[in-house]
Amino acid sequence: MELPQRVHVRTTINGQAQEFLVPPYMSLLDTIREIAGLTGTKEGCLDGNCGACTVSIDGRIVDSCLVLGAEVDGKSITTVEGLATAKGLHPLQQAFLEEAALQCGICTPGFLVAAKGLLDNEPDPSEERIRHWLAGNLCRCTGYDKIVRAVQKAATASH
Amino acid sequence: MVQTYEPKSDYKVVGTRPIRHDGLDKVTGRAVYGADVKVPGLIWGEVLRSPHAHARIKSIDTSAAEAAPGVYAVATNADFPDPRAGEIDSGEDVVNFERDTKNLLAKDKVLYKGHAVAAVAAVDRNTAIEATKLIKVEYELLKPVRNVDEAMAKGAPILMEDLVGDDLGEDVRNTNVARHFRHEFGEVEKGFADSDLVVERTFTLQMVHQGYIEPHNATAIWDESGHVTAWSSTQGMFAVRDQTAGMLRIPESQVTVYPVEIGGGFGGKTKVYLAPVAAILSKKSGGRPVKMIMDRNSVFEASGPAPGGKITVKMGVTKDGKIKACASDLRYEAGAFPGSAIGAGAICIYGCYNIPNSRIDGYDVVVNKPKSAAYRAPGSPQAAFAIEQVVDEICDQMNWDKIKFRLDNASREGTRRGDGVMFGKVGLIETLEAARDSDHWKTPLKPSTNGMLRGRGIASGYWMNGGGKSTVDLMLQDDGTVAMNEGSADIGGTRASIAMQVAEVLGLPAEAVHPFIPSTDSIGFTGTTGGSRTTYATGYAGWQAANKLVGEMSKRASVLWGIDPSDVKFAAGKFSSGSDPELSIGFKDLAARIGDTGGPITTTASVNLAAAGAAYGVHICDLEIDPDTGKTDVIRYTAVQDVGKAVHPSYVEGQIQGGVAQGIGWALNEEYFITDSGSMANHTFLDYRMPTSLDMPMIDTILVEVPNPLHPYGVRGVGEVPLAPPLPAVANAVKDATGKRILDLPIKPGRIIEAMGS
Ligand code: FES
Ligand code: FES
């Protein structure tokens, strides 16, 4: 079998410099999951409508299923695995645990990365603002109530 | 004789809100879900699906796909061993493996758009997808049957030529009605004649999807020894084992299923779609592990939605506010193969009412849509949508208080359910009273200040809950903690709710019990996480195993002290002698001595619970409608539910809130929109449009605790009933807001505008 052509990509994932050869058609989601081996970022739809695959690229929230792996050369990516540090959990992670903001947990990585994108820029969002910001992330288990409360709690905790 | 328990009140762990044991893995991305499974040498499987809703397969040519670079194997239905025909009682479930194999890979006919026709295994996912396009299938198109009316019409195209329908016990051939049954008692016609008001309405409903965010997946190896090893996100690893073994015609002991985390199921992950196909591809690829992930379109088009259908309810009442008689006709879409939730729908439709003269007709109807599967209180939300609107209309016409009418006619201990079964101790009255006394119900709805139409609706719902088989193993560690193996898939917090019941018995904090879900070879049979059974039944097994552990430890204390075991008491985390107050040892200190008092302590308990405690919910919904566009926003929502005993109240609230969100979506805009050619037009999340965070208000919950006497801690299942009341609560609120009653789901903007114009 002929090997497909590949694209050379240098990127930073969760603060670590990484280098890959990716097939030109491969999504960033698959690049992160299959090549970088970070399976915390989830697949829900592959068409940009569920947010389970949310990562941040240079501080911007994106659905990684809609970006090609080949597009992130020179960029810096944060996934759910990059939220906790040696000092402990991110306040959002802690708040999600304390507020029972997850049931099955498949949507959780996407919500955490998306919510971090909000709190990094707006430390004190209203409920309406949180609901608006997170509207690109589907959760089918929780009805969003406890997710919104957890984000509110994390916002307060990080002041 | 069924064992019953007195209510208990002095809980230490049950009723608290510890951080769940599996939480850390799930907020850090470490938790391994089905798609995350990595096995050395992994290859990928992909499915070719039918573009037609109803067609005969004339030929399948797989040669080009097989010859394609990177392809290991191609499979079709012919690769299944000859299935056992007919219905088989697998001990858990009535199954029909012949039909199941035809659903996994079509045989002579495709019965819905998206029906799997062939599968390919290749070196990677992309190669597998491309190779499916090389398979040539010749179809002879047939007219699709799109709903129960078309299916039951004279001269309707027949889906399954070999189907023998059961019409009230008579065999029927050449039919799309797999089953028609009736429950009846009292004198229904006389009851209507004696009524002062009789209301009869017919409702239509469309299929809706469970909408779990994680697609179906499976990874399987069928090795040279004939053993199948599988990993799959599922509500029941034993169900995957038994269905895989049944379809591949190998003994269940030849299949090992490793459970992985499951990204939502709501009933939709109780049937397998991929594992047996992955196993066949593995075998044909020389025992390589094959991973398959269903794409989202296929999840919608080919994996179990909840039935749509048609329901007629006729209810008669007397002037004194009593229901005299009720007759209902429920026609549920099974999808492409028989087996809708019609049985449960018929059980649930009168679940909230004491009806002296009662008749229910149920029809299980095949149509050219995906085979339906369980969805949270399967069959009950549809039934609630119908009967709760009829009740609302009767109360409106008679000017009766909607809670008082429900209280006056409420099911209680000794009432006969529509199928004749007698209720045990149920908490509907307490739930209605809590709704009546709630801040929400007592606070009148303020009119809108910006021209919106506002309305309030109330509705109740019933689910019987399940018991069944469960196993829990406990191992005492010498540091005084306990390792717990249990067989139930944890779909949203049951590791915690089971471990907490064990901790309660042992006088330990929840964190000192470490839950683990091992493979099917490593724990006794445990039924699927479904029927709201897990915290009840597996928790019950945990309670028993913990009591056995206390018994074993008491023996060790007696060895230590040289006294009779019967003299050892256990209370508040301490073992002590009943006769000698000097003799006392804490749980942890005794755990450290197990080595020198007889060695390791493990206990196990398996239960098979015939009965469960039923659950009731009463929901209040306030909404606001834009009269120009028909767009509806829910602005306040309160869900009141009898939960028996909330083991972990946060997750009980979460179950209720999640069910409400699904119910609001079902009520207002979710549906399988079926085109003339019989295909689903809206098979993406974008077009199917489930509620987002922006569509939902906060959802208030009121947990009513009427202990279930069948469980030592009074636990009732809580997960399913919250999906039943939202559909009618929303519909009744729309009626209140607009003055128009909408009998067809979903109550979408166009329908509201149309109703308001009429
Ligand atoms: S997988 Fe990317 S948005 Fe759903
Ligand atoms: S917790 Fe299951 S989808 Fe959000």
C-alpha cells in the first residue's frame, strides 16, 4: 500500500513542544487523539455541533474536529489534560466535582476548556453570559443547571 | 415472602454529597471511554449503510473493496453463523437473534435508511471509510412505510414477509402489526354512560433520539482459540456479552467484555450494534483487534430512537370530580423490527390514576425507520403526553383545581394499575402535595410586560422501576478501607451511590470504599443499568455484602477476644462485646488484625429482586411564547419527585434536571423529520437541535422521600420518571398561554402559529 503524503507540523500542546507528520486530511481532533495520544478530547459528532472536541488554539476556543492537524503549525494548543498543574486541579475542575456538574462526563472536557476560555477573559460573567458562551457545547445528561452553577462557583473562587 | 424494611432516619453517609469516586478521572481527561481504548495492532472497521428506507437487496459485490490497499476484510450478513430463529428467553430478556443479526447487517432487505449492509476492516479509519464506497449493492426499491397509519392501512407494503402478528391471541399474516394486546377491567362502556363529561382526544408523536453525546463504539478481538474479547461503551457489559455470544453462536463463556466509561445512554446503549460485527471483522482479519465508532449521522439514522406513534385517550368523569372510566388506544412505532416500548407505555398510561373501569389497547407496529430502543422510562412520556392533556382539558372544562383533581383520583397502595397489577406503597399523594405547597405553584405567574404570552402547566408521570440481578464483591484492605467490585455500568454516579450504601453499613466515610467495575469474567452476573434499577438493586447487593463483611469481622473480633461471635456487636464503626464493656475495637484497628485472625476477608452478595418501588414525578412549567414567531422559552420549571431516599442528592437532582431538559426538547422541537422517501432529513445535531444551555432555565427540584419498604434504605429508582411529565407540562402550559391545545408533537413554532391562527 502506498503511504499517503504527510505534512510536517511543529506545535505546542499543553506547554510541551511537539512535532508530527500528519496526513493532510486528518482533523486536529484525530491528530490530538491518535497521534499525540491525548484522548481526553472527545468525539461527539465530527461536524462542529457538539463541542465535545473543544480545545483552545492560542487562547481561542475551537471545535478541533473542524480544524486540520496541518493547520496548527506554530500554534499553541491547550486540551483538558493541560488544565491541572502540579499544584492541583484548575478551579473549574474542582467546581465541577463539587457541584456534581457531570454525569456521564463525555462532555466535561469540552465544557472545561470552553469555560476556561470564558473565565480567562471575563472573570465575573453573568448567568446569561455563561449560558451564551457555553451554547456551543451540548450536554445531554445534566440539563446544564449544575454546569452553569459550577462555572459561577469557579469564577468566584478564582477572585 | 418479600422482605420489607422499616424507614430509617439516622444516616451518616446516605444523603450526603461526597465527591464521586470517578470524578477526578472525568475532569482531567484520564477516564477511558470506548473510543479511547488502545490495543496493540489495532485496525478500524466501518459500515456501509443503505441510502434507501425500504428496498430488496439484489446483490452485494464486495470484490473491489476487498482488493483495495489497506483493507483486511469485508463482512456481510452471510458471515453470521446461521442464527437461532424465533424468540429466545435468554434468562434476562426475550431476544430474537435472527432479527438482531439482520439489524446489524441487512440480509435480504434493507428496512430503513442507514440500515447497515456491509462492513470493512482496514488499516485506519479513513481507509475503511473509503473502502466502503467500493462496495456495490444493487437494490430493488420498495415503497416506504413511514408511520403507524401507513403501516396499518389496507394494502400497506409489508416490511417482513415472515412476520406472524399476534392480534389478541390470534395469528395474523401479511401484517405490519407485530402485536395487539388489551388490558381491561370493570365495565368501561357503562362507566362512560354514567359519566357527566367524556373527553376523547387523539395525539400524534414522532420518533425522538436519546441524544447521548458519545457515539456507539466497540473494539473486539476474535482470537484463534475462538474467544472474543470486547470493549464497548454500554449500559450493560453482560448484555454485550450475551448478545454478542448469541449472534455469533458461541457460548457466553467464550466472550469477555471489558466495560469502559460510557458517554450517555438513556436506554439507547442497551442493544449492541457494533461488537459482533467488529468480532467478525477481527476473525476475518486474522484475529486483529478491530475498533468501530459510529458516526453521528448513523447514530441518528440507525440506532434506537424512541417510538413515535398515535395515542387516543377517552376519559369520563362525574360531577363530584371522580374518574369513572378510561379507554386508551396506543400505537407505537417499533421501527424496522418488532419490539417497541408499547408494553411499558400501556402499563404507565394510567399509572397516576385510580380508574375503576379501564381498558387499554396496545399495538406494536413495524415501520421503515430504525429499530426503536429504550429511552428513559420507555413508553411512558408518550403516554403521559396524551393522558395528562386529557386530564388538563377536563379540569379546564369543569373548572376544577388541577392538583385537587389529581389528588382525588391518585393511585395509592391497593389501587389497580391499568394492567391490573396492585400498587404497593407509592408516594404520588405526597408528591402532589409537595407540588401544591411549592413556592412555584403558590406564586401566581406574572403576565409578560413585553407582549409575550405566558402560561403555566402542570403534569404528573409514573415509572414502575426495575429490580433484577446484581452482584457486589467487597475486599477488606488492612488499612481499614474496602475495595468494591460491582457489575453495573456507571452512567452518571452509581459508583458513588452504591459505595455510599456500603459505607453506611460499615460506618466508613464514602471515600473509604473504592468502587471498581471489572470485566464479565470477574464479577457475578449483573443486569443492565436500565429501568432505574442500579442504585436500588446493586445498592441492595452492596448492603448485603457489607453486612456479611460486618459478620466476618465480628467473628475475627471474637477470635481476638476469645468470646462467642454472637456476643460481638457492631455500631458506630466499633466492634464491641455485649457482655464485657472493656472489649472494643475500631473498624480500622480490627482490619489491621485480619492477617493474624484468619487471613483475608472478602464477601460477595448477589440479588435477584422481583419487585421495585415505583416512582412519581409532578412538574410545573412556566413558559413564554412570542406571538409573532411562535418561539417558546421555558422561564421557570419545578420538578417534584418521590425519590424514596436520595443516596447522593446532587446526582438525584442531576438525574431529574437532565430528564427535564430532554423532555423540554422532546416537547418543543425534537423529532425525526421524515421525508417522502422515508429518510430522516435532520440527522445532525445542528438540525435535530437538542436544548443548549441557552434554551434552559435553572431547574428547581423538590425531592420527596417516601421510603421504599423493599429496600433497607428506602431507595427508589430516580433516573427515568423525570422524562414523563415534561411533555404534557409544556403542552398544558402552551394551552394556558395561547388558549389552544396542541395534540401533535413537537410543539414547534410553526405549529403554535398555525394553532393561534385557527
Ligand atoms: S466532535 Fe467536534 S463539535 Fe462535535
Ligand atoms: S455529562 Fe453526559 S453529556 Fe454532559
